Amino acid sequence: MTAPRTTLLPGPRAAEVLPDPAGPRRPWAAALRATACGAAAAGPVIALTTGYAPPTLIHFTVLANFLVAGAFAWSAVRSWRGGPPLSPRLWGGVLLLAAVTGLMYHLVLVNFAGSPVSTPRTGPDTATGWSTTVSFLLHTVTPLAVAADWLLLTAPRRLRLAHIPLWLSAPAAYLGIVLVRGALLSPGAPARYPYPFLDVDAYGYAGTLTQALALGLLFAALGALITAVDHLRPNVAGWFPHGRNRISPPAAGGLK
């Protein structure tokens, strides 16, 4: 009597049954992202400790830099452990926030003499130095770091136009917070409306919401432009060799 056929077949190897879910570790990418995290967090921390602009936490730039720092920290941990990249829904939103922060400052806010980013509360001897440092970190270093990470360390063709409404939820939530906060504060309170184009006292709710809607449309167009560039750019991240194969574990045969 012959044995059942299944007992004559070789058992599957462990690597074929339970492949390692972790990808190749990228310590150099983790180091770069950790450095970018520190730079993104340094601007808000210096602004808070030096009283760079009153009150600091209501400014979109400061909140955006904190979010970018958190995303970079999470991404650095994943790179170190060989985990999957951040979701394009999340990273695309971070990228749009960074782009809005840099472009709004360099193209709009620098033209306002009363901009909140030019009102330090420190003494006259240190005000100029802290103002320059904080502004450079918040509005230039962080957006450039996010753009460099996107172009050099992430795979292309992951962003989708369908993600744009989700990306715009953060600016929309910020608008709501500013309007509610301004309504609760008494007239004449410092930084009641942190940005000139959101000043309800100057433009009324209709004018403020109209300007906010126009900005929202510009942000949506910027998100569409970023998505288009993402589908056209080369896969620079794929040019660097990885320590292990992503498709199949070393013990398994077949196509590599």
C-alpha cells in the first residue's frame, strides 16, 4: 500500500510560507529625514521660546511645521525599520502644506508690512537675528526639505487627484479655527486674526470667506500641479540599490 501523495512532496520552506514583511532598511534615508524633522521642529520651538510673534501657535506656518516634523519623524522610523512608506494621502497633504507655507510667505506675506511673521517680541539687539533665523527655518528650509524628500526619496506616480479634497481639509479646518477664535476674542486683542486677508474686521465675513475661497481654489490647483509633476518625474529613489530584494525573499526561487 502506497503512502498518500501529499507525504511524498517536500514541505514548503519557511521563507515561502511566511515571507519577511519588512522591506530593506534605509539608514541613510532615515538619517536625512531625522535631520529634516529637527529642522522643521526647530523653527516653531525657537518661535515659542523667544516670543517671535504673538501669539505663535495660531499661525498656520507654525502649525504646518509641527505637522511636517511629525511626518518626517514617522517616515524616519519607517525607513530605519524597513517599513512601508507613508501613505500618499498623508504625504501628499504634507507636501501641499509645505508648498503653501513657502509660496504664501515669499509671494504674499512679505508684501504686507504688518505681517505677523515680522513682529518679534524680543529686545532690539536680538530681534533681528531671531526673526531672520525663524523665518528662514519656517518658510524656506522646511518647504525645501519636504520637496527634496518627495523628489529624491519617494517613488513617483503615487499621488492622485482624488486625494486633493483630503489634503484641503487641513487648511479648511484652520480657517474655521481662526474665524471661531476671532469671534470669541474681544476687538483689539493681539493677533485676533493672524493674517491680513483673514481679518473679518477689515473685510467682513463675506469678504473674508470670498478671499478664503479664492485661496482654496489656488491650493487645489497647486495640488493638481504637484500630482501632475509626481506622474512625470523620474524614479530617483529607484536608482539607489537596496540591501534586499523587494519582490521575493532570498530563499524563494523564481523571478527576482
